Amino acid sequence: MELWGKRDDMVVHEREPFNAEPPRVALARERQTPVGVFYSRNHGPIPDIDPRAWRLRVDGLVGHRLELSLRELRERFEEVEIKATLQCAGNRRAGLAAVRDIPGEASWGPGATATARWSGVRLRDVLAEAGLESQAAHIAFSAPDVSRKADPPQPYGGSIPATKARSPEVLLAWAMNGEPLPRVHGGPLRAVVPGWIGARSVKWLTRITARSQPSTSYFQTTAYRILPAGADPARAEPGTGISLGPLPVNCDILTPDNGAQLPPGPTEIMGYALAGDGRIVARVDVSPDAGGDWRQAELDPADSPWVWQHWRTTLDLPAGERHVTARAWDSTGALMPESPRSLWNPRGYGNNSWARVHVTCR
Ligand SMILES: Nc1nc2c(c(=O)[nH]1)N[C@H]1C(S)=C(S)[C@@H](COP(=O)(O)O)O[C@H]1N2
Ligand SMILES: [Mo]
């Protein structure tokens, strides 16, 4: 299980827990990412769950508690399929780490983003069956994988507001790209929360709890929060900082690769852009000279607000060192910020500054 079925050109940030992302070019080929190149982000050892013995408990502020087998989930609720992009809050952290060191966190490139076709049931249908009480403002997810990176060590968890949980795109998924959900991606069942940071798409889901307050998991109260630049993350009190949820507009360049050597002349530049929670990407601009001149890229149509859009353009690159730069605008007019400097935060989340690759043309 050394690479968990991933292609052997994955960039492995950590073996235990397993953390790996594909090289840029591997994400460029398809709009739907094959499982073999889909990034893997784990905070603890990957559990081995017997799907026959597995049960999903639904409890907390509900009219009646549920305990469901996989078969009951399939039989009692409508099966739905949705294409959705997952993006880790640590995606593109390397750009922040270049500004100032981020100890203890992996330097993810742009590959902690990928798109799959998920099948399962709507979370809202299961919540309706349990009957949410009126004070149920948050839906918490629990999993059995114990993270020793949490303080104190504890199982993974997190929550989303009930308003998002009731939105039809949020799934409890047992299949990915038409295959049973692979163990490394949360089999037998995971949450899929499109448009929100990947951390809320809890894998190996065993319990859903309706609460009046957000989850008390370390991964909700302490991790996945934007702290002020001067804060010491080891001393930050739980509940301080900005809790991350909806993703901001973001993009990156997939080809050419950073550091590529190319002949001068017309060069195809392509990449992905994702607008985040319910929005679509409205425009992508690409610059051959770090933002001096801009040209609008050709953008894939937005089939759904939950899926990334690929874009491409051809730039005429003269001989020499070039900083090819890209930036995306979303359908509300929000634009990616220019510099990672203004975004730097102690745990290195949410880098949506302009994408840049350095290439040499000769
Ligand atoms: N149980 C559990 N769920 C989890 C995690 C985890 O470590 N344990 N990692 C989260 C994070 S931070 C991300 S970005 C996504 C990654 O999903 P993937 O590994 O299927 O790509 O899973 C989320 N769900
Ligand atoms: Mo993540």
C-alpha cells in the first residue's frame, strides 16, 4: 500500500500519514481526475473498515436517531451523482512558505485540487429522515482515524453549518468516478462538501451529529483557521482566528511546468480555476511578464458551480527568463490578490494569490 494505488510520479509530502499530490501536468489532461492522480490528504493512519460491519449513526439535535448500514443508506434514500472539485485549504502553500517559513506544514503545490464524480445520497435527505430540531445550527462529522498531529491526539472531525448541510450538492458518497470509494479516499463512506475547503469533506464517516454550535474537534476549533501573521500557532487558543469554510476564487497554471525550458515562440499555457461556494469563474487573465501585459484566456464553460474550469491561451514568449502569471475573477467580481505576502498566515492556508511559473525560453 506504499502509494495507495497512486501513480508513481506523485509528489509524496509524507508517507505516514500519507500525503501526496500529482505533478502539474498530470492534472492538465482531463476535467475529471483519475483516482490514480487524485491528491491524498490525511492527518492520521488510513483506517481499514469492513463495509459489512460499518454503520452510520445520526444523533444530537434530531427527532429520532438513526443507525444505518450501507445497504439501508442505498435502499432508503435516492441515489444521486455529482461532479465536484475538492480543494485543500493548504493547496498552493508553497507560495506562502516562499514568503516566510511555515514549520510543521507540508509545502503543497497546486495539486491539492482535483475533480471526481461522486455517487451517494444527499446529506439533506438523511437529515430530513432524522428530523432536525430547530436549534440544530451545525452538522458535525466524526471519523475513526486518530491524528497524532492534533493536540491532544484525537479522531478526525469537523462541521458545517446546517444551511450548507441542507444544500443539495452536499453528499454522503460511497463511489468515486463510478468505482466503490477507495479506502484511501474515505471508503466505505465520506462526506463531500463541494465549494468548501476539503477538510470538511470528512472521510471514513461514522457519525453525524446535529448541534447548536460548531464541532469541538481540533480540526474545527484550532486547525483550518487563519491566525494573524504574528501569532504562534502552538499557543493559539481554540476558537481564535478565522474559521475556514467556503473557498475563495483560485487558479493555477498546469502547463508549462514551473522551471520548464522551452523554445521561444508561441506557447500554450493552460490551467485550472475554481470560484468556490456556488460561484463560477467569470474570466482568467494570463500574462507573459509577471503582470505587465494581460491576455484573456479561453475558459471552459461552467457546467456546474461545483467543478473547476480549465482554461488555455497561447502566448508568444521571447527568449530569456519569463514569469508566466495567471489570475481568475469570479462571478461576483472578486479577483485573486496579487501577492502571497499579504495573505501569509502561520499555518499557511488559503493562498489564492496570482499563479506564477518561471520558465526559460532558449
Ligand atoms: N477522516 C478524515 N477525513 C478527512 C481528512 C482526514 O485526515 N481524515 N483530511 C481532510 C482534508 S484536509 C482534505 S483536503 C480532504 C482530502 O480528501 P482526499 O484525501 O480524498 O483527497 O479530506 C478531508 N477529510
Ligand atoms: Mo485539506
